[in-house]
Amino acid sequence: MNSLASIVDRTLVSHAPFQAAVREIETCFEFAREASEPICVALIGPSRTGKSRVLDVCERQHPKVRREDGMYVPILRVTTPSKPTVKGLAEVLLEGMGAADATRGTENERTRRVKYLMRNTGTRMLMIDEFQHFFDKGTKLIMYHVADWLKILVDETRCALVVAGLPSCQTVIDSNEQLAGRFHAPILMPRFSWQDVEQRDEFIGILQAFHQVLSQHFQTPEFQREAMAFRFYCATGGLIGYLTKILRRSVWHAVASERKEITLEDLCDAHEKAVWCGRLPQRLPRPFARDFKLIPTVDLLTEVSLIGTVHVPADESDIPPAKPARSDRRKPGGESAAAWLVAR
């Protein structure tokens, strides 16, 4: 496979909210053993804001290692089953630790195995992604039994707990008084806002970082120019996950066509194929079209802010945008909040 096809996925662009989230989780990991009670924190935000990528970075910094005396699993990371039960969650935890016959045993037997393995593999942190599945949107019911089981598990294994997901995660946490009491303030991963000058500056810095990487291999428009950045913003609603989808698709097309150029038309095609898919407000214009009016009207920005949320119930609406630190990308020699690196 051509390595260029995966260049977007191998490029990690670090911005202020991302950096803050990684630092907070690393702090929880570092002090997990010394804390008098389990450290619990929730990583919350709309879909496509980079929550899973934050977990990826933290997990890679403390990888699983097979030692002479067995597996060492400092961070055990799993994804919540779509309809979680104690047996189902115990099963994915056992699979995450490489246990044989993870599907075997009663609820109590699986629970005992999970506790035994977590203690014997040195697990210091449990990460649970898609934690909003503990809340059934259809019935409005919370999986109380599973949440209570999880509280007891982290109490007895003395490991830190990080849950990640949509804003409805908070509903699950708040429903269990003892669980809620263990949680620190949530880590918020917001979408970026064009109206906020500092957030706009941060978003443009992210585009500049991607341009620095892609321009080494392709001739591309200058993503960081404000007019071009506005097109990207209107295509993504300030959600970094959608930005990477557009760039990834553009690179795929260029590689498949054996071309060294990514044009505005390529970005338009990538946007419609990778993001549009009937999920965006239909009255939004195509932002990469040549005739797109580069005017940030109130109506346009209001519609753009609905990208990624048009089919989301009110209880999972966006959290208010955070105030990321101002990017210093224009300061020679300064460490940019949109500093980039290609993961190796």
C-alpha cells in the first residue's frame, strides 16, 4: 500500500484543548497509585472532536508489554458494548487483557477473573470509550446495575477510571451518587467557533499544520489563508474529525489517480463523498464550490454550527465551545498550539 494514502491518519495535530486533555489524563495516570480513592474523570464532547485520538495518545505512551512473568497492561482500554450488561462489559475487559475464553463463565466468575487479571497485569488506568451507551436514548433508562458494578470494580482494583463519550455521559455519572462523588471536573473537547477570534486562530493553525505536511508531497491550496480556512470551517462546523475525513479522501483520490496535486474541486468532491452523505443541513451551500460566497453571515454560521448535530437529540446537544489558548503560530521560534508531528 502506498504510504502516502495514510499520511493524514499518521499526522497528529496538537491544539490547545487536545494538549490540555492529554495532560490531565497523564496526571491521573501518574498519581493513580498514591490517591486515597480511585481517580475518575470524564472526557466529554460532541462527536468528531478528537476524544478517541486523545485516548490513543495516552495509551501509546503506556503500551502493553509481555514480560517474563506475563503481560503488563498499564492502561486497559475498551469500548462500551452498544447495550452494556455486566457480563458483556466483563467480556470486553477480559478480551482487552488477552484472556482466553473471555465469553466463559457467569457474571460473578467473569468479575473475579477481571479483578484478578487487572491486579496481576499492573493495570493503573481503565479507559472506557463510548460511555454514553450506558444511557439508552430510546427508553431514557440508565444501566444502573452496570454503572454500580463499574464503581465497585475501580474501588477494589484501585485503578484510575477515564470514560469518554457524548455529553449524555454526564447523565450516567450523575445518576449514581457514589460514582459521581469520585469524578473530577470533566475534560471538555469542544468544536471550534469561527465567531471567537482565538478559536478561529487555533482552527487556522491546525489547517496550517496539515498544509505543512501535505505540501511536502502534493501541490495544494494554502489551507491557512483565511478565505480557504473559512471554506474548511463551513465544511466541518469546526469539528476536527470531519476535517481529517475530507483531507484523507482528497489524498486517496490523488494517490489513486497518480497525481501530485489536490485542487479545490478535489476538496469539493471529498467533502461530498466523505462528509455530506445527507447528514448535513440541506440548505447549506457547497463550501468548496467556486461560486461559494465567502461571507460569514449570521444565518450561515448558525447553519454550520448544526453540522454533526442535526440528528442528535436535545440531551446530546453540543457543549459550549471552550476557550482554547491563543495560537502563537505566527511567532518565530515559539511553540505553536497547532504544532504537528507525524506519528512513527
